[in-house]
Amino acid sequence: MPPLRVIIVGAGLIGPRHAQSVRSNPNTQLVALVDPSPSAAATAQQLETSYYPSVEALLQAIPRPDAAIVCTPNHTHVPVSKELLAVGIHVLVEKPVADSLAAGRDLLSFASHQHQHHENHPTLLVGHHRRFNPYLLKTKEILSSGSLGSLIAINGLWTLHKPSAYFAPPTDWRRNASSGGVLSINLVHDIDLLHYLFGPITRIHAERTLPQRSSPPHTAEEGAALTLRFASGVVGTFLVCDATPSPHNFEAGTGENPMIPRVGAAGDFYRIFGSEASLSVPDMTRWSYDGQVEKSWALPLTVETFEVSQATPFDSQLAHFVEVVRGEAEPSCSGEDALRALVVCEAARKALETGKTVDLEGDVIGANL
């Protein structure tokens, strides 16, 4: 098959990274970078591709591309994705799928209608790329094998310190309560992974961390301590904070983001507990009483470490996107999956605001929080 003609919409932090994956994949061809910022033209030149200030300008100038990767600010995900889907372009939109539940539901409804009625049957995927991370895939494999026995609990961390430049214009939307905050920007990643590993979250409570930045200009939350219950009966705790020097986060532990120095095993971010063993991630160490006459704190633990193959999640996600567009695979992270993660983040925000535990029983896609 001919390579898919792909455009990148958004020339900020993540857009050029997606562009690199598109350029390196033999099944995709980068045909344009779209961004209203004048500086984006220079970025397009570096990527050796065409530049357009808007999707409308691109569609007037060149034949319609096959697919698009949307890397724009959170509050623009829905209108940009709808503009692309409306003309039959397959869309991979960065997480979160939307900046509100109402907007997310609107996008899912629109995408479903276009998939059914447009001649190209455009598909919507959401860029929760960590589902393709080798450490997460190995974790999923270990849990699915029953190696830990019956799953009991999860303890998770996403803690680091974002610099002032992260919140400077033109990305100052990140510091606003209405559009930014660590819950919708960062926690949403881990909620999606927790859903992927343990199934749906049905109850959440949250306590706000002490703010460390001046408000104003910072009105968005900086962190929270969460308690979670899953439909399976698994319980968990999770601490998220973007205002503390710490190695305990997905990026530092796995080395996924080249901008954040890797610390490896020192950056453990998940500890998973089962009836037969426990597992820490990303050092992938399993602790058990295998080989002992009984399970007892008086006996030494058996230690086993799993090897993890190396792969680049963005590259793996793009390869999957190609397969979905060609009808060779079902989406790993559908719009519905992404909206479920957003529902939980919104529930966490409600718990912060009200001081009350939020239940998410039933159809969370249609829930009113």
C-alpha cells in the first residue's frame, strides 16, 4: 500500500516529536505542519515539510491528506479534530481528548457519525501513547499471567518539578484552572494506564497539596493525594504533584521523555500488590515467597527481575495508527477509553473542590459530575 499522507497540527513541544515518528516510518509520509504561530514556519523547514497557518489553508492548497495528528492546546482538541473528521481525515488527537466532559462527549458523537456516514469512514484515536511503552506492556503481561495472584492494591506516584518556562506564553494556558492543571495535563496519563491495568475506577477521594506557586497567575491545581477503588475490588493510592523535586514519575523512571533525565530504578512510580507477590515498576522486580514452605514475614523474600525490550512508544503508537486506518486493528485507546480517563480526572477535581468522595458507578461516559 502507498504510505499514508500525514499532517501534524500543532508545532509546540509534542508536535515535532510526532513528526519525527512520521518521517521515520516507511508507511507514512509527512506532508505538512499546521500552526498559526509565525515561528512554526521555521519548525516546518527543519522538518523538511510544508507549512500552513490553518487546516483551512492547507485544504485549499493541497490534496486532502489521509490522516492528522492533533497536538494543539487542550481546549482546541475538539474543534480541530471535528474540522478534520468532517472532511474524512483520520485523527489521532493528543490527550486529553477534550478540556471538558461535555466537549468530549460532543466529539465522540461527531466522530461516530462521521465514521458511519462519510465515504472515508474517518476514525478517531486518542494519544495515550504510554499504552505502548515497553515497561507498561511488560507490566500488563505480568499481571495478565496471574504471576501476582489475586490483585489487591496499587500505590502510584507522579511527582516532579516543572520550571517557570513551562507556564510562560504562549503556553500560559497551562497555569489556568479552566484549561490547565496537573490533573488534566498529567494525571490523565496515569488514570488511563490504571484503567488499562486494573479496569474501571468507581470511587475517588482527593486532598489538595499545598500550593507552591503564586496565585494569580497560577490558578490551576498543583497536586493531589488520591484514594481509589476499582470495580474489581482493587484499591489504590496515588500522589500527583508538579511542584516538588522528585525522581518518582513515569518519565524519569522509563526515560520516555528525552527532556527529562532518566534515573531508572530509582524512579519507581508503581508498586502493585497481589496475594502471591508484589511488583515494582520500572525496575520490574517481583517479590514473593516462591520456594518457601509458607508465606511469612519471618522468611526471606524471593526476588525476580524481568527484562524489558526497548522500543519508542511514539513510533509504536504511529504504527498502530496506520494499522487502524488500514482496517488491520482496533484502536488501542478509543475516544471512549480516553473520555473515561477524563471522567475520573474531573471526579478528582470535584473531590478537591467539595471535600467529598465521588462515586462513578454505572455509565461514566454519560455521568453528570
